[in-house]
Amino acid sequence: MNCDKQINSTFETFFRDVPMQKDVQITIVGKVFKPNKRKVLALNIALDEYLRLVKWYLQFNSTSKKFLHENGYELARKYFDLNTALIQTARDKAIEILKSFNELKKRGTVKSKKPILKRISIRFDKRCYSFSKTTNVLTPYWLTLSLNRRERISLPIIFGERQKQRIEDAFNGVWSFIIVEMVKRNGEWYAHFILTKTVEFTDKPETVIAIDRGEVNLAVAVAISKKNPEKPMKGQFWRGSEIKRIRGLYHHIRRNLQRKGRIGKVKELRGKERRKVNQMLHIIANQIVAYAKQFSKPIIVMENLNGIRRNFKKSKKLNRRFHSLPFRKLQAYIEYKANLEGIEVRYLTKEETKNTSKTCHRCGYVARVKGRLFKCPKCGMEYNRDLNACINIAYALTRRMGWGSCESPEPADVTEGVKPQANAGSPIRKGGVVHLRLYLRCLRAA
Ligand SMILES: [Zn+2]
């Protein structure tokens, strides 16, 4: 292998397309605290009007801002009693709704011809809201909204402790305010503040953290230090068994309900399942980011999962169990949370992804893998299969960055170098009983 040439070309690609900074966003939710009747009424009227307007824009069946502006704006001003800034955010919302509807339609997940809109939140941009801190005793945070051409209302907002910290950071300039979404839920009003900041990534990472999905585990992580790239550190597994169990259970319940023709119930359960799984994925993503943060100047690398479903076509059961393991969603959460902490996330190219699971990380030999252990027929290394693949992913990035040499790494000592440790149990333990009860209830209901 021509060592220098390879390093140089990959070295360049690494630095050419690296964004050194990135804009990240967070949403902080505050509650409108005991608004008086007049204000609630004004909000409710504005919400009805806004929903009507978004539906009206949807009738144009266009995702072009220009088209909607030219053909709709003047009429909208005439027919809808809303602030002009709100007329524009309603238009943008209609475009977003139509776009995601078209996307779903392409994938065949919706049957209706047009998007059906039941609820909406009102989006206020900088032109139609202001948020300030006062000396008011009830709450210092007051949100002023321009609803229409005549009416402005001021609302007291309260936050939970963590949210308050972020809002204070925003007042101190760490975050900037962009949008406020006014959301009505169960008769109460909430203000969703969307904040943004630019994070700077280090241009000299010192630790590469590879995160991979496993055949056995939901996720695997390993760290490679620039000082000693031959020695992979702290392999860790997240089994995801709780997620597997929930998915299996819900699958079973849904099948039973389907047979009995309870389609509505099936849909409801799907939402429930998704929320439970997402909650667990968030916890795991937090743990993974915490894992990365223990190392100096970390950078995360993951496989690009586009097109992964084609990779395994085994039994139907296996498909459901593994594949549907929502690793892609986990990746998105990891990227988001890591970026918030100023940690950059990189993905491997298709070429680099090739054979990561079949290659011996020590000698580079490509072998057939069977069972849970990777056994290299060339150098005799025996290694945890998921961890071996994960190390290969890390090496793909260290190669790109020109770390270490092209010579085969030192024999990695499994017992010393990498201590595979399961994470501290699944995040939610008591689920079992609850789910069993749910299961029984659903069957009875059917
Ligand atoms: Zn080998």
C-alpha cells in the first residue's frame, strides 16, 4: 500500500470539507401562567384564524414561497385578521406541512390525497414578538405578542429549573432568540422558544470516538487517542434490550388487534410505542455523549447508514428485531446532543464503510464472520465482533486525519486495552409489569 499517498489525499479531504462551526438549536418550553380571560380569548381567536389561514394556503397546493406570496399575500391580508408577520409564518408552515406530506406520500405511508390538518401552533418571529425580563413579582419573564393589526398582549411565562437556566443564558447572550411557537395543549397555553447559537469545533481533535450499531448490541463505542492510536480504549456496549423487548411486545399486540380489525387502536399504540422508544433512545444518546466527553478533545465518527436496510435480508423475524432497531434515530440524537456540547460528528463515506465488520482491525485481513467473536484466520486475533467493527470505523477517521502510521497496529490487548462493559442496565427497568397489563387490557378491549 502506498502509505504516504493515501494519507495525503485523505488528509486533504478531511480538512477541505470540515465545517469548523455549526448553528445548533434548542427549544425551551415555558408555560403561560394564569393569563386573564381577555388574553386567553384573544389567543384562541388568533389560533382559529391562523389555522384557517394555513388551511387556506394549503389549498394552493404549492411549495413555492414566491408563488404563494404573489398569489396569496394580498388576499390573505384582506380575509384574515392577523399581523402581516403571522401571515408570512402561516405561509411558511403551509409549505413545511405540504413538503412533509409529499415526502410521506412518496414513501407510501399516507393514503389521503391532501394533508389533513387538525391542530396547529402559531409561529411568531422577531417582527411580532418581544420577550423581556422585568421586576414583576409573579414572574420576571413576559412575552408580548402582536396578534393582529390592533391587538398586542403581554403574557407572564414560567419555566422549570433547567429551562430557566437556558433562558437566563439567552438573556446573557449565550443563545439568541429566533422563533416562539405558541402551543395550546389540553386547554393550556405554552410558549416554545427556539434558541440558536454557533458552536465552534476544535480543529485539532485528540480522541476519535467511534459509535456503531452492533449485530448483538444496539450501540457500541470505542475511543482512539492520538497519542496511542494502536491501543483502543474503553469499549462500551448499549444493549438496547429494553427497546427490543418493547418493539417485540407491541408488534405482537398490534398483530392481534389487527386480526380483530381494531385499526384505530393499532394506530394509537404505534404512537405510544414510538414515544417510549424515543425516550429510551434519548437516554442512551445522553449516555453516549457523556462517554465521549470523558476524553480530551473528542470527535465522534459513525457509519453513514443510508441504504443499510438492504444489507441484511435474513428471516422476517430477524428483520423486525434488529433492523428496525432505530439506530438511525439514535445517530440523529447523538449528533444533535454532541453538537450542543461542541463535539463534532463525522460520517464515513460509503467506501470507508465497506467491510468494517469483516476486517480484522489488527492486521487488516478481510474475513468471514460467524457468531459473536471475530476470529482472524491470518493473525489469530479473537475479538468481540461488534467492538472490532467499531474500532475499524474509528481507524477510518484516524487514517483520514493522518494519525499514527500505516503499519498494522500493535496487538490490541482485549483484557487491558479494551474492557467491554455493559452500560448500567437498561434505562427503564420496571416496564415489564406495565406492559403486560397494557397487553392484557388491549386484548380484552378487542
Ligand atoms: Zn488479523
